[in-house]
Amino acid sequence: MRAPARWQVVLAAAYGIGTAAGPSLGGWMSQHWGWCSTFLVNLPVGAAALYFIWSHLPNLHRPREGSVKIDWLGTALVALVLGGFQALIEPLPKDGLSTGNLVLGAVVIVAAAALYICEKRATHPIIPLDIFRDPQLNTLFTLSFLAGFVMFSLIFFVPLMLQGGFGLSPQAAELLATPIAACIALGSFINTRIVIHLKKPTMILSIGFTLLLISSAGLSFVRAATPHPWVALSMAATDIGLGFILNNMNIFGQEIAGRERFGITTALLQSTRMVGGMLGTSIVGTIVSHHYASVVERTFSVLGAAT
């Protein structure tokens, strides 16, 4: 388990460094050049990524073991289900169960049913359904969903809280939110030293989710008068917990699935995390928008009464 854990640490460190630099740079660009300028970052970063992929990644060829029929229909249905689900939950908090959202929801349900039928009949399905018969993998998929729910909700809404609640500039808010990303790498380094010595390695997931629970509870009680170091400490604890969770779920999933299901297990863990993030941002966005609306309404009513 040592070698996979170390590779996961390298990947997590790269992710943490990149994600830590991104918010700070984005906050600086938003403050000085407007938020639209942040999309320009994708040009040099994308060009650098293409260069390294083309120049340094090995060209691996797996030996052929009979003919493989690509599941094109399943691929299209997966894209339709996930894309439709994303398109549904984005306007849902604002528009509610409008006619358009109901139609889109029906399309997603029909596409999901079609995907299930397609994958049952496919010779080489893109999502082998028998993988969900393993209760251990189902547990990891559920935990990945929950981790994504918390992680993306914090990444998106903590900077909003710092700007709207604390009155910070975009640059200052993103600098204060940097521990959300940077401490994922720190948690991964600490995790490597701990997990290889545990008699029951899965205990590290319990430690990680406990940190998420405690830090999220701490952030829920943050007020405008709360000292900034307390906010940064709570966010750092969140991502140290994520550093314990994300890498280990990949490793545990790969160990359980074996070489034949190595890739699809990793992909499903990533996908369930993204779905959790979509739902998390939608639900938290609904709560935040209703809270902001009620605060603004009360403020105007007090100002009206005073005049």
C-alpha cells in the first residue's frame, strides 16, 4: 500500500498547490480587472497542460485481448444524464418546479432508465452494473458523494461569506480562503505517515469525516465579529480532513476492485464526488439566497419604520 499512497500524495500535493494558487490569483484579477478576466487563466494553463501531455506522458499500448466494442450509446447517455442533472439543479433554487424544470427532470429520469437498460445489454459497458453489488464499494461511493457535498459547498460559499458577511475585498477573501485548498496537500502528507501504521487503515476515513463535521459546525457559527484566524483554522481543519479522505478512498477502492476494475472504480469515485458537489452547491445556494433575501427584507422594513 506504500507505493500507491505515495503516488496519491504527489497528485494531491499538485492539486492542493494549484487550487491554493487559483483562488488568490482569481481574487486579485477580479478586484483589478473584473471577474470575466479570470477565464483568461485557462489559456496559458491549458497550453502548458497540452505541452506536458504531448511531450512527457508515455504512449502506452495495452495488448489486445479480443475485440472490444466501445459503448458509444452508454457514453452519450452518461453525458446526457450528468449534463441534464447539472442543468436541472442550477435553476431549481431560483425557479422552483417550473414547467421547464419538470420537463428537464423527466428527461433526466428517462435518460437514466435508458442508461440502465443499455448497460445491462452492452457487451463492454462503460459502467458495469455489477460493480454496485459490492457493499464495500457502495460505501466508498456514498462517502465520496458526501465529501464532494462538503468540499465544493465550502469552496464556493466561504469566499461569498467572507465578502458579504465580513466586507472583505475579493482578493482578501480569496487569500483568507486559501487554506481550503492548501491544507488538502498537508493532510495528504500527514495521512501517508499515519495510514501505513494503522491496524485498520479505514479508520483514517472516520478521522477525516470527524474533522469535516467539527470544522463545518465551527464555520456555521461564524459571525462578522469572529476573528479571522478562527475562520482560517476551521477551513484548514476541513481540508486536512479531506486530505485524509480523498486519497484513501481512491486507494481503498482500487484495492477492492482489483486491476480489472481499477479505472472504472476511480472514475466512479470522482463522478460521485462531482455529483455530491452539484447537489451541495445547489442546496447551500438555496439556503444562502433565502437567508440573504430575508435579511434584506428585514433591513428595509426597519429602515422604512425609522423614516
